[in-house]
Amino acid sequence: MTEKISLLALFPDIDPAAQAVEKLRGMGLTDDDMNVISGTPATEAMLGRPHQWSNVPRLALGGALGGFLIGVFFAFGTPYLYPIEVGGQPLIPVPPSVVVLFEMTMLGLLVATFLGVFLDSRFPSYAPKEYVPQISDGKIAVFFECPVEKRKKITDALAALGAESIQPAEAQKL
Amino acid sequence: MTEALEHSPGHELERLRQEHLMLDPRPRGEMNALVMEAMHTTSWKFKMVFALLSVVVAVCLFGVWGYLIAEGMGAAGLTDPVYWGIFLVNTVFWIGISHAGTFVSALLRVFKAEYRRPFTRAAELMTTFGLVQAALSVFMHMGRVWLSYWLFPYPNERGLWPNFHSPLSWDFLAINTYLLASTMYLFLPLIPDLAMARDRSTGWRKTLYRILSLGFRGAEGEWTHLRTAMNIFAFAILPVMFSVHTIVSWDFAAAMRPGWNSTIFGPYFVVGALHSGIAAVAMVLVVVRATMKNMKYFIRPEVFDALGKLMLIVSMGWAYFFFNDYMVQWYGGDSFTDTLLHFHENGPLGWMWFSMLIFNVAVPWLTLWNRRVRRNPWALFGIGLFINIGMWFERYIIIPTSLTINFMPFTWREYVPGVEAPLGIGTLAFFILLYMAASKLVPLVPVWEVQEGQMAHSLRKVGKETIVSVAEME
């Protein structure tokens, strides 16, 4: 089995980082072997990376459905659990029920969206991670794993593209 | 010669850079340092105002509230027929203020209005803190506040659930949904800035930001999930915002009372909320810019210009709904409604009715058409103050003044506030206090959003003119 090493290359801008991603791919690394870390969002198209999958929209829909069902229970179910008949008034009036259904659906959708970010990003996560504080100062980091024997070749190639530093990535307490 | 210089390409570029934050980028590290310095610098004036407000909150809010609880609701000026006084005026007022954050942040995000970028967080903070004051005002009005859990949606020991077909239950659901949603919407775009603050802090601040930033480091997946969620929030929170003040308006409109039973109260209240809220955002930004270090770089006259235009348009919308509501009621011919409308104009609080119209319509219309006025921060602050006083008057006229006149003339009685007045001052002081504390604890400018905007902006030549070009980056 080939021994691998994790490296973190730091670039001053998105352009050289995108070129580095392309270069690494050309040198045999797969997209799963690398990750781009930045202080400002850079789209997949900018970086030449595959589409990032997010479960947040599906979780949001699930939350909306859950909220709607809770709203159905509140508006249509609870009056039957302890019926109080008031002269001339229906036990379940529809227009006021729409208000309850709307609020509960939106609440479910928004809470699920929020929690979706936590689930998909595995937040909170206070374990040590590969990171350098310069990233939030605008540097773009390309974090990748490569076979040890390719290290020299890759390092030279990334340095030629303008990498400010290429160092073994050490997980550190954020 | 001077004219030639003014039209030279270099001069034009410099003018555009000074005018637009998006065209005046600085290195990210430098912008981070500016925001962190603003957070960490605390002047003696800040400390004095903070201490003074703390005393006002302790005395006027918690002290007087304690007195109200000990003495009972008799300490307030509430009585039949005016059973809703300043407590509810303040509730509606603060919910109105809270609308601005969502409106500015979500709607302008949906429409990709670029000038929003430096001040979305300042506006979102207003939403959360405004809702806190609204909720406190409701609790004060409850009297036996320790029984407030009765409103929660669960059955009592007899298995009886709250009545979800009551407007008060709608209020509970709507305000809580909005409070939760706006707090989450405030927090999501804050995570990358908290991570930035974590990287630049030491001691207890480092620990605080480390916990709050949740381990964010800016990996591709983290950004994707965050941006997806923020897009969903931006679209979904808008109907929630509209629903909240509409439901608040139904507390009044669903009642068969003169002056209240109106079909357009929903949109009328929503526009009124935006009127006071946007004016409040402008006021807060003027103060933040004047008192916090480095904020002149981020908050430029272009922001006030844009907000001034919004204030003018919303003022026209408010005038339209006011007149629409007034006209139909006036034309209706109901004698009690007729008496109420005359009471508004000629009664003991007639000055308030006319002041409301002057502050909400005449002042903005006579001033905000002028670009120089809109771009003058302190002029805009003054206009915003007038609008907020005018909108508070509007709520006072709708609630206690209108409650004075009902269908039973033998019960008519004027409202004289009791402990509500200092409690109202207490909520205002508490709002400012929370805002001041937040300005020292969270980055008030979303630096990553500003940088993202600056990356999307460029200048290009069209013929002889240099124009601003914005790229679609999402």
C-alpha cells in the first residue's frame, strides 16, 4: 500500500489556487483527495471543482412537511381531543387553521434548514483540523493527500504556480 | 484646466472608488483588522453611556416591572374601555422595528442590491433585539407573567389545549417563529466572521468565538451548505416577516370595533412596520458610523442615499394605505366610526394625529427627494427620528385613543398612562444597551460578504464613460 502524506498549499488568490487544483488533477490526484479552504466563498465553477452536494434543501423540505403535520395536529386534531362546542361556531374553522398551518410549516422549514447546516457540515466540531489562520485573512488553501514519492514533484509544481507555502498539514486546535 | 482634470480618467476612477465601497477593495487582512479594532476599542464615552443605560434599564425596566408585579395591574393606567395601553403600543412598535432587519437583509439579498453588504448584520441585530423588547412588552401586559407558559402549545392537566383559532395563539406562533427564524438568520452568516474573530483573538474572547464558530474553517462543503441555507432563509423568512405584522394587525382588525374592523389593516401594518424599521436602520447606521472606529470605510454616503430613497418610497406606501383606510371608514357613515375619526382630529390628542401625518408624510416628502439631504447622515438621522416618533404616535392613536370610543358611550373614558411610561423608556434603553454590547462582541460588518461583493465588482469602459459592472457570482 502506498504511503500518503497530507499537504496544505497556501495561495494568495483564487486564480493560482484554481490552477493548482487542475495541476494536481493532472498529476493523478482525484477530486476526493483535495479540498479548497477559503475565507470567502469561491464557487465550484471558479475553482474547477465538481459540484458540491448539499442535503440542506431536502432537509428543509422534510422540516416543512413535519411542521405542516404538527400544524394539522394543532389546528385540526387538538379540538377533537377536548371538544368544546360553542353555539353557532364550527369546531374546526378553516380560515384560522390556515394561519396555524402556515406558521408551523415555515417554522419547520427554517429550523430544519438551520439544523441541516449543522448536520451536513458536522457542526459543532471542535476536534483539531488542518487549518492556518492566514485563510481568514484572504489566503486560499488547497489541502490534499498525495503519495509520499510524489511530494517533491507536486511541491515544485505548486511553487511554480505561486504557492506561498507548501507544508505538511497538521491538525491543530482551532 | 480644473474641468479637464475633473473629467480625466484618473479623477473619475478615484471618485468612483470613494463613492462605492465595492470599488474600493482593501486586502482581506486589513479589513479584518479594521472590524476587530472597532470591536475592541472602547472609549470612555461608550462606557459612560453604557453605565447610564444600565441604570435606566435597572430602574425603569426591571425595577418598575417588579413594582407592577408586586402592586398588580392597577399600577398601570389600563381600565375599561382602554384595556390595551402603551404596553401594546410598544409591542407593535418594536415588532415594526424588527421588520427592518429582515427586509434589508433578506429582500435586498434576494434582489442582489449590492449596497446592502456592509450593513446587513447591523440591521439583523435590530430584528432580534427589537423582538426581545416586543416580547417583554407582552409579558408586562400579561400581569401574572409567571403564568405565561399557559400560552405554550401543550395540554393542561384536564387535557385542554390552547385554542389555536384565537388571534392570541396566532401571535404566539408568529412572533416565536419570527424570533427563532431571525435569530438563526442572524447567526448563519455570522459563523465565518466568528471564525475570523477566533483567529485574531486571545483569552476569553478566543474561547467565546471558538465555541460560537462551531469549528468552521471555510472548507468547500461548509460554504456550500451555508450559502444554500442562507438562500433558503432569504426567500422563506420574507413571508414570515409579512405574516407577523399581518397577524398583529388582525388582533385589532378581527374585532368589531370602530376604527379597527378594516380589511386593509394587514398591509397597512406591514408598510408601517417597514416605515419605522428602515428609518431606525438609518439612525443606527449614522450612530455606528459616527461612534465606532473605522466604520467610515464601510458605511459610506451611498448607503444613506439608498436608504433615504427606500424611506421615501415606503413613506408614500404608508400614506396610500393610511388614506385608503381613512377614506373607506369616513365614507362608511357609521356614527360611532364618525365620532372616532373626529375624536382623532379634534380630541385632546388631536395634536398627535396631525403630528403623525407631518412626521410620517410631510417631513420625508419635503426632504428625501433631495440627494444632498439623503447623503447627509445627520439629516437622515433627524428624518428617521421624526418618522419613528410619528409611527409611535400612529400606534398610540390606533390602540388607546381608538379604544376610548366604542359602541357604548356610557363607558367612554380617556386613557392616562401609569407605570407604562417608564417601562416604555426602559425597553428603549434596553434595546440600545443590547445593541451596544453586541457591537463589542460580534463583528458588526460581515467582512466576507463585503469581500465577496468587491470581487464581483469591476469597472469597464463603454465609449468614453467608465461604468460599474457587477458579475453574477452564485
